[in-house]
Amino acid sequence: LLNQIDDLYKIAEYMDDKELQDALEFVAKVILKPDIPIEVVSRELVKLQAIGAKCAMKATYMANVDKSDRPRKNLYYTASAEIDKIVSSLKYLLK
């Protein structure tokens, strides 16, 4: 468990992206305490959706315009896809 959280910290440090760090912090909190209050779910849902969209757009930009940093581009693609999965799970909790 601590390795997972340490890995998230390393990713956040490497990427140096405040919004992505916020998403990774949310993931760490859920790993440590998966019972999420409903009022937190609705707030985080919108925030994470926006972060996921930003990651997708940044990855596409890095793939097509600024091709200088392939590792970060790939991490942005992965972050976007995984954040989308978290958003889907949060939507399910609201039903």
C-alpha cells in the first residue's frame, strides 16, 4: 500500500503538474480510505473530469505539436484514461 502511494508521489513529482497532482492525491486518499462521502463525490467528480480533459488535450498537443517529451505525453494519456475510469466510478456512486 505504501509503495503505491510512494509511486503516485514520484509520478506527481516527475510530471510537475498541479492539477495532475490533485488527481493523484485524490487517488491516494481513496486507496487509504475508500469510503467517500457523497458530498465529496459530487465535488471531486467535476474537478476530476476537468483534469482528465486537460490531460487528454495536453497529451494530444504533445503528440502532434511539441514532440519533445514522449514519456510525459504517455503519462498524460494514461492519466486521462484512468481519471475517466475514476469519474465513471464516482458517477455510479451518485446513482
